[in-house]
Amino acid sequence: MSQFFQVHPENPQARLIKQAVEIVKAGGVIVYPTDSSYAVGCRIGEKSAVDRIRRLRQLDDKHNFTLLCRDLSQLGLFAKVDTVAFRLLKTYTPGPYTFILNATREVPRMLLHPKRRTIGLRVPQHPIAQALLAELDEPLISSSLILPGESLPMSDPYEMRQVLEHQVDLIIDGGFGGLEASTVIGLVDDEVEVFRVGCGDPTPFAELV
């Protein structure tokens, strides 16, 4: 049976955030809101937790997870950021964008693209996600909360509680979530590519393609 925390979406209660991070550090899988949609996540390096997320979403081993980072300096530990990428990241983070970048050696092999050493990273703007990352002081492995057979992320925390209570360790209720995943932008080898249009405006990047 998963725990269910009602957390204020603008002023997250420090006590609940601390408890949520303790669950993550113990190898737990949590559901939490971001500035795009609700996501399911775990601690970096927790293979058993990653496997649980794969089963929950029925993902194969080729699915790319995202690393949710607190800020650009943390992101820079896990990605190789050239001048073009840095300028765009500085302008559009935090925000509802996932950026595909060349990975550094800090990224676990299980998270890398199977053919290219790339990784998806994002810096969320949502206060609850930011509070979790600040307390954890390391990235979260993350995936949009889209269930098998569905095209949109789950948005109602009470429905999540009914459906997922035996599949995750914690559901953070931060109010109704968005219905679009993040916009995915490729920033590899000085090339800009829009891979997926979500809730982030792709126009500034489309103009650079």
C-alpha cells in the first residue's frame, strides 16, 4: 500500500518533502508533479526501482529515462554542454523542456541511449519537484506518468491512488496535473532538433533547426 501525501503546490511542507526523500533514498518509487505533468521517479542507481517503473509503464529496455536536475550546475555533471547548448539551457531552464545531450561518465549505463551516449535531462520549475531535488541533492530518474494503452499522462491524484496504490511507494498530491509531457529538444553536436512537442513552446528551437 503506497503512502499518499497532500503537499501544497506553491509552498511545499518541509516535513513532507523530507519524508518523501527518505522514501526515495530507501529505494522507493514515487509519483510527483512537475511543471508539465505528473511523473514517476526514483533515485539514480536504483536498478530495482527502475525495473519497477519499466513494469508499471510496460517499457522495454530501449526506453530513455530522464534525469531531473535541480539546476544547470547539477545538469552539467551529467551532460556535455557546448556553447550553443549552454546558451539555450540558460534561457529555457527551469521549464517544461527535456534536453537530449551527450552524457558524461557520471550517467549509469542503464540510462544511456543504446546506440548513442546521450541522456535526457531537465530542470523543472514546479515548487514540489524543486523541493524534492533540493532535499535529495542529486537527480531523480524520471518518466512521465503515462500508463500502458494511454496517450495522456494521469492528472488526478485520487485516481492515481486507486490505480497505483500497490505499484508505487508514495503518491504526492500537488493538485490536478497537466495533460502534456515536456517538449523534447535535441542539443547534440551543435545541432538543434525538436523530437517531441509538449507543453513547452517549441517555436524558439524550431527556428534554429
